[in-house]
Amino acid sequence: MSWGSLNEFLAMGGYGLYVWGSYAMAALCFLLEVLFLKMNSTK
Amino acid sequence: MIFNYAAPQAFYPVAGKMIPWFAWLAALLAIAGLTVGFFVAPTDATQGESYRIIFIHVPAAWMSVFLYLVMAGWAALGLVLNTRLSGMMASAIAPTGAIFTFLALWTGALWGKPTWGTYWVWDARLTSELILLFLYLGFIALKGAIADPQRADRAGAVLAIVGAVNVPIIYFSVVWWNTLHQGASISPMRSPTMVATMLTGMLLMALAAWMYSIAVTLARLRKIIRMREGDAAWVQMQRNSV
């Protein structure tokens, strides 16, 4: 494992903004897609 | 036997039973993939930690192209055989394909900045992937603009088939042109040029993306079937039983 602490993990060796920006957008997209699909499915 | 399920009323309950399985598979594979990607795979010698974007970027890019081929395949099948479910299947895939294409571009931009010094460059790989996004959006818009579902399926199919020309262009863009985007690290012709744990994380995430795509596509397909055949008696019966 490359991380000694949580802060190190979040910093991603100085690339935190790029790495987490990628995963955050992906998570947001999947979340919205699933929510959108669930919305009218119970009707 | 398999053709029994080609009718929407037969496929609808089967799809409903399959969704949770694929959703759970996707979740488990994503957890495994992220664990390997962030806690097992080592720091890259040249790119440092920024390379960890690969675990979402490459699966998203693969799915964007793969889903387009599946979508165009279903659309073409519908055009030839005139089966109702095919056009619905193509419609169900398109939004998920568009999302993965957007994510491939977004994560690529965030990876490009620290590695190339720019978010965007009009090189062949990036441009053809952007065209793929427009093809998905065009397909969705075109089908949405035509009220008659059968005519919409046919028009959408023609667009999807013509647009499939873009797929080999995306794949070979890094070979045919001198692009800023690197060539393939994985190809059917030779062994991968990656550390095994990096490769494992990437493949697990690719499988997760695949299972996720199946789950959401089936869910959307059921929605489309309900919308299109909502008046039919069998839909009413399903509604009361499920």
C-alpha cells in the first residue's frame, strides 16, 4: 500500500484534485442515472 | 427457445429478475477493483499517483465504444427483422453509452492536465471520442423527435449504423495519426505493457462497468416497454402482480 495516512491518501501525491475529480464525477453520474431510473419505476 | 423471449411481454419479467443480480455483481466487482486499484497497485514510476485515474478512464472508454457497437447491432437487427424489442433495446442502451462517453472525456481531461499540461487537445483519439458522444446524443434526440415508435426505431437504426464507422476510427486513431494520446497498453496481439496489479484493478473495474451497464440497461428497457405497451393487457397484469 502506498499510503501512510488518510491525508496522504486524499492528497494522491499532489494529484488529489484530478484523481478525486474523476471518481466524484463518475459516482455522481451513476447515482443520477440510477435515481432517474428508479423515479418513475414504481408508478 | 430463445426467440420466446424476443417478445416484450416474455422478456419483461425475465429482465426484472436479472437486474438485482447484475447490480450486485457490479457493486462487488467495483469494490474489488477499487481496492486493488488504490491499495494494492503501486505508484507509477513516471506519472506518480495521477495514473490511478486509469481505473475509471479506461473502463469508461471501453464501455463507450462497446455499448455503441451493441446499440448499433440491436438497431440493425430491428431494421432487418422488424422485431419490436430490438429498437427498444437500442434506446435503452443509448443514455448509458452517452454517460460512459462523457466520463471517458471528463476523466481523460483531468488526466491530461497533469500529464500533458492541457485538459483538451484536438487530437484524433479525443476528437473521435467527442464525435461518439454527439452520435449518442444525436441518436437519442432523433428518436425522441419522432412520435411514431416504429419510424423512430428505423430512423435511429440508420443513424446508429452509419455512425458505427466512427468506432474503428476511435480504435485505430492512435495508430493512424500521430496523437498525443498514447497507444493501446492492451491489445489482442501482444501481452500487456502494465504491472499485473494495475491490470487486475483495471479489468475488475471494466467488468464492474459491464455488469452495471447490463443492470441499468435492463431497468431502462423495462421502463420503455411499460411506456410503449402500457395499454396492453399483459402490462396491466404485470403491474398488479409485481
